Amino acid sequence: MASRTATYVGIFFLTGNSILAINRSRGDAAAVIFVIASYLTLVQLFYCLRRFEASPQGSAARDKARFGVWLTTTLLTAMFSWRVAAVMPGPVAAGILFMGGATIAGGFYALIIHRPWGD
């Protein structure tokens, strides 16, 4: 399990970076909303990872935390793919969205369906 100090340092830098990004994005409401949504989703991911690491193998709490990890990573992948695809030409945007979708599907298979490690 990761140390609490490392987690707090990571949250501190994430918060500082998010504040700086919001400050640079003043006047662009969509950019500010994107930064806030990304920040909140990353904090939720840290929470789900902590819950996953703390729960015993084979427990219902671990399964819920695993689903939470997949859900938050799915949201982050979708948000960043959509944001990058918006500034790319059509075929490149389609490729980015396809890769994001493949990543989400692969993560679902690896985390939810196929669990060879026994929990």
C-alpha cells in the first residue's frame, strides 16, 4: 500500500497544478469546468484505489472498489480523448476516439470480467 505521505504529496501537487490551470483559463468557462471535472475525478480515483488496496481479497468491498477504479478511469479516458479529438482533424480524431474506446473496453475486460489473480 502506498504511504499516506506520498498520497498527500500527490494530492498537493494535483491541487496546485489544478489551481494554476484554472488561473490560466480565466474567461474560458469550458476549460475551467474541464479542469475541475478532471481534478474531482482524479481525487475520486485516488479514493477508489485506496479502498481497493485496503479491502481484503475476495470481498464485496474490493469488487466495488475495483468497479470504482474502472469507472473513474473510464471517465478520465473519455474526457481526455474527447478533449484531444476536438482539436484534431477528422481521421485523427476518429483514431483517438477509437483508441480511447479500446482502452475502456480492455480495462473493463481486465478489471471486471477476466480476473486471473483470484480475487
